Amino acid sequence: MPNHVTINDYDEAWAVRGPALAADLRTILGPAVLRAEHIGSTSIPGMAAKPIYDLQLSVHDLDEAVKTFDGPLTQIGFTSFPYYQDHVPAGSNDAPPLWRKRLWGRRGGPGEDVNLHVRLRGAPNERLALLFRDWFRAHPEAIAAYAAFKRVLAGSVGEAGVYTEVKDPVVDLIVGIAESWAHETGWRL
């Protein structure tokens, strides 16, 4: 993965291309994909973001997904990344294996740059990605502050691994607020 973090202004094309890319992957990868979603900052109208689409595919079996997906993804420019687990939010009592995933990425074409997160259907990390997106969509007044934080962080640390490590606890704080919102509003996957 690239080592430097760049945060771009929101691009309205992201709202069209992200869901289209997710739908294309669902078609290419077939019935093992139970759900295909555009997630992350590029999926939030008005949010500054790294110019990389985050997509999430939900599956019943991660090991089977690796066997089934690796060949077709390689043919369209994706590489498997050695990330097998998501950050478990502070305060969570979940066992780390509940946060397993597989990650592929595409950089420099063909097509747009993508981080492809493959997660188990019903797992807490599948839910968190969608809750994070939907909470920000329902609270556009919070977008400017989070975008400013990401810009300052990227300018301060630059390196992708450090950027993620510092950002994770901030995401934990946002998710804590989003969990209350989900409970109050009845939000569900």
C-alpha cells in the first residue's frame, strides 16, 4: 500500500463511481457476495478523503471468498494485502476473531484506486463500516470537523500506518456517538 496520505476535497463523482464499482465487483465475483457497499469517506457527501474508494463485500465464509475471489480480482488489477483483522474499537468486549477480514487493493489502474474490504455477513466490522457511513450522512454538520482532523493528521504524520493508528481512536469516539444514534433511531443494516 502507498506510504503517504493525501486528503482531497470531496468529489461529487465519488457518489456515482463508488456504488458502480461495488455493483461491478458483485457481478464479477458472483453469488458469494451477499452485499456490496460503498463505504468510507468517499461515500459521505461533502467529506474530504483519500482519493481511494473503500468498498465492502459481505460473505458467509472468508476462506472460501479468498479462494473464489483472488483469481478474478487479480485479473482486474487487485492485489491481496496482508491485513486479516480490523481494529477492535476501544471498550468493545468482542473477541478479536469477530473482526476478521480480507483486504485487496488496486492502485494505479486499470480503473480507480480501491481498498476492497471483505467481511463476514453479520460481523461487527461489517456493521461498523455501514454505521459510520450512515451516521455521517445523517449528521452533515459533523463532516467539516472530521475532515479538518484528517487533513491536519495527514499533514502531520504523512505515513499511512501512523495515520491509521492515530485515526482509529477518533473513529472509536464517533462510533460511540453513532451507536447511541442507531439505538435512538432504530438504524439497522
